[in-house]
Amino acid sequence: MSELRWNPILREWVATATHRMDRPQLPKDWCPFCPGSGRVPDDYDVYIYPNDFPTFRMPPPKPSMEGTGLLQVAPSAGVCDVVLYTPEHDTTLAQLPVSHIVKLVRLWRRRFRELASMPEIHYVFIFENKGEVIGVTMPHPHGQIYAFPYIPPKVQRELDSAQEHYESTGRCLFCDVMEEEKRDRRRVLAEGEGFFVVVPFYARWPFEVHITSLRHMGNIEEFWEEEIQGLARILKFVLLKYNNLYGFSFPYIMVLHQAPTDSRDYPYYHFHIEFYPPYRSRDKLKYLAGCESGAGTFINDSAAEEKAAQLRAVPPHTLEEVD
Ligand SMILES: [Zn+2]
Ligand SMILES: [Zn+2]
Ligand SMILES: [Zn+2]
């Protein structure tokens, strides 16, 4: 069973996908993503693999029941991809050379374009869950792409604020926030190669990091060649800092926030990437407890300025060190 159920109280869709209960949990003896599995080419650099347990698919299955006026049901139309970062099983994105990460950025761009051209797809969401504590079920280095038939609510909230700011000031909200962070400097980790890296003033997670394009643009399709190269280096810069914090491979959620692909124009939206690592210190995890889950307010037990200083203190110290 796979369908969208509408919550009229929170005004959001919940995707039900009961077949996902059958997903393999960290299989030890076999990996479908490794060359030789019969499921992927014997020779690849980076590769789009159709998710075996998709939340969205095309054409979608018929919903299991009819909705009512209040409790609506919709087909879960969309696409779920697995993005294989490398044929090597025992590595991570942080360990790959920048020249290889460039191939990943190009693949994201190509796939974004393909999915964006599908009329049913209103939002292309590129992300990575990394680490067992995040709930990763397959250890092979990979990310995912969910192509949604609607604009997801977190992005919609960003769009609404950005639109309001644009209409009242004529400027981009993301550009304006970036200018304030640049003036303040205390939370900045890097600037260069076309991007700006910061622990945001309003970080929800202790080591939350945002990467924002210096140039005002809505999505990865608008990248110049230098920005493709630059983003690869910037990503590795952030991931190496994370790994060097406590000397272990740092788990995180990474999400790309881009303009929707529903054929409307979003001149006020601005490309950025957000990282949410669950660790708040070497051996303590942050959980989404009552206040976060029930009230929607995050409690961050550290100041963004302190965490930025901690991240600045570990290598790499400059973008030039990363290759
Ligand atoms: Zn593998
Ligand atoms: Zn902007
Ligand atoms: Zn965002």
C-alpha cells in the first residue's frame, strides 16, 4: 500500500508506504550497489539506481481507499532514486577526491533536469542520510532523490517568507541573511569557489551548517562550470571538518533546497544546502523530543557562534587544502 494521506489540521501530506517495512536492514553478506551484484553496471563512477522500496512511483498504485472531503487521499505519484556515489563499498563522500565529487554534482544536475521536465513532478528533493544513527539501511555510500508531486511543507515555508520579503523590499531574503552573516563573521566557516558556508544564526542543530551560493540562483541547473567544481570542493571541506571534529566519520542529514519545478517562477528563492548532524558532543546525540516533536520548537543547547569556532579550529582551514 502506498498513497498520500492529507492531514487537514497541519495541512500536510503524509506518505504511507507500508511495503517499506520489508527493507533489508544493513545486509552484511551482499550489497546490490556493488559492481558484480547484477543490479548495477560492472563499471561505474556514479550511478542512479531506482529505489527498490519507493515511497513515490510512476505510475502510482491506486490508493487503498477513497478519501472524504476532510480526509483526502491521493496517489503517491513521483520518483525515488538512489544515487550511488562510488563503486567502492567501504568509503564515504568525504574520502572521495574532489574530481570524483564533481561527477556527483554533474549527476545531480542531469537528474534534476530530467525529473524537473516531468509535468507531474513539482519538487525535486536531493538528500543524503549518512550513518547508522540516522537510520541508514544500506552502508554503501549513497544519497537519494525524491521527486514529489507537490512542494514539501518545509520548502513551502521558506518560499512564503522569501516571497513576502521580496514583495516588501524588492530583495532576496537569502541574499540579505547572507550579507548579515558576512558582516558579523562570527559564524562564518568559508567563503569562496562560488559559495558561502556558515553555522546559521538560527541553527536548530549544534553543528548545523548551511552552504549558500554566492550568486543569486534558484537551482543547480543555473550553475556555471566553476560552481560545479566549487560545490564539490566546498562539500568535501564541510565533510572533512565534520570528520575531524571528534575523529570519527560524522553522521549527518544533508538536504539540497532548490526552487520548485512546478513550472511557476520563483525569482525570490535561492539555492542552498543544509546539514543536520545529530551529535551535540563527542558521545551525545540530540533527539527530537517533546518540544521539537510536539511544539515544533528546537532547543539547541549550544550557541551557533561557539560551534562555528569549534568547526573553524579543525582542519581543513582553507578551501585550497581540499582536493
Ligand atoms: Zn556495496
Ligand atoms: Zn538570493
Ligand atoms: Zn532551506
